[in-house]
Amino acid sequence: MDHGALKIDASAVAATTSASAAPVAMLAQRGRSALAEAVEDVLYGSIAGIVGKYVEYPFDTIKVRLQSQPDHLPLKYKGAIDCFRQSIQSEGVLGLYRGISAPLVGAAAETSSLFLFESAGRELLYLSKFASRTDELSLPVLWLTGAFSGTCTSFVLTPIELVKCKIQAPAMTGGIGAAPLRPIPIIRDILRHEGLRGFWHGQMGTLIREAGGCAAWFGAKETVTKLFYNIEAGRATSEAEKEAIRSKPLALWQQALAGASAGVSYNFLFFPADTIKSRMQTMAIGDIKGRRTFMHEGAVLWKQHGLRGMYRGCGITCLRSAPSSAFIFMVYDGLKRHFPLQ
């Protein structure tokens, strides 16, 4: 036997084994990285969503009550300020937080889903070779991943918002007995009278709002963020200085403004879809015959109140969404930056 030849063959085998093991190791590392990122999205998105919900919930209660006023009766509230006044007079400040336990769970599920599905949208772009991991994604692509995130999240969100709306506007949801004000009785009644399908009543409105709104939510935040970075980089005198600027987080006030612009964009652009959804979801439980489709409900609302009716409660919604979204993005980005799980 030629030991020299054996030595050469052994080296070749070792090199081949090493070369074939490298992609496996890279895939394993990539798998751990993707898993860690998914856990971060769920955990940090949930925390950010809960913080944001505490900020916005009283305003959201007012918004639902303004949106869900019956079209066959005189308006109970003249506007957001009047609704605040009447609500506090009859229920106190704590009444504005009625039913917040379920929305807190919903906020955690919604926000974590948004960030999780947005990351999944980016992964799909990478896998399809539409974009490279080494390249910075363009703004149109980031709006696209936002739309993907919103579309997926809408199916998670509709049942949660259905229960929330019935808690927030109990006077509108009566029908089969007195409308319960706690999540479990409402869930039980929906399941008994309408089955599982009843939990997705208003899905079309949520889908339109989330797909378009989340495109604007993520897109506006990234647009304003890039604008600030470009302004700062424009003052730099060298490429090294530009890279140093882009590697650091923005000032807190700039992060807050980017997040606030996201919240206002999300709510204003597709608010009519949310109004129609709220009206559908505050109907009496079990009133199957009196239900309208998304298009029918929209037509009735337009005939009764026109464009103004479509945007009833929009002002208070944009007002509460600005600080809420600012907190959500600041908390989420801060946790990702300071407590990475990888």
C-alpha cells in the first residue's frame, strides 16, 4: 500500500467533509438566528403592545362609542369631547378602561403578530431572491412587507376586536338578554348563538384596515426614520462619519416622531373600513337576520351620514395613536437593541 497516496486521499476526504459541513453549520446557525428573532418579535412585541394599549385604551373606548351609534336614532354624542364628558359623568374615569383585560391580551397578540409577520415577509423576499440580506430594503419593499404583515394579522385580530367592541359599547350590543361586560360571557354567547364563524364577523373590514394600514404603519415609520438619517448623514464630511451616524440609533425625539407618524398614517388612511367594522361588531349577539355585509353596512352609513360619518371618531383615534405607536416602536426597538437573544 502506498502510504503517501493514502495520506493524500485522507486529506482530500477531510477537505471534502469540511466543505460539506460548512453549509450545514451555516444553516444551523441561521436556524438559531431565525428562531431567536422570532422569539424576540413575540416577546418584545407583546411588551410593546401592552404598553401602547395602556396609553391608548381610553381614547379607543371613545372611538368605538362614536363609531357605533345607531343610524336609526339621533346621535347620542356630539363629538369626542362630549363623549368623554358623558362617559366620565356616568361611569367615572375607570369606565374608560372597561374591559381592558381582554384588549391587553389582544394588544400583545396583535403587536407581536405584526412584528413576527413583518419579519416573515422579509424572509420570504430573501428566499425568493427578490432581495439580498446584505442590501438595505427599499421603502416600497418595506411598505409591501407591512401589507403582508397586516393581512396575516387580521385573521388573528378580528375575534379579539369583536369581543373588545362589545365590551366597550354595551348599549349597542343588547339583544339576547343584557349584554355581558366580561370577555368570557361574551365569548360563550357568541359561540352558542353564532358558532366559531361568528368570531370573524367584520373580517373584511379588519382585513382592509390592517393590510393597508400596516403598510402605512411600517412604511411611514421607516420613511421618517430614513429621512432623519439622511439629514444627519448629509452633514457628515466623510464616508466613515456617515457610517458611524447610521450605525447609531436616532435621538429619542426622532424615534418618537417616526413612531407617531406611523400611528397617524395607519389610522387616517383606512379609517372608514374600521368604522364599518365597528358598526358590524357592535350589533346584538345572535341577530343573524339583522346583519349586513361589509358593503351593505358601508352603503347604509354613507346614505345616512356621508363621508363625515365614515370618519366619525377619526380625530380622537389619531390623537391616541400618535403616542401609542411612538411608545410601541421605541419599546420594541429598544428591547431588540439592548437585549438581543442571539
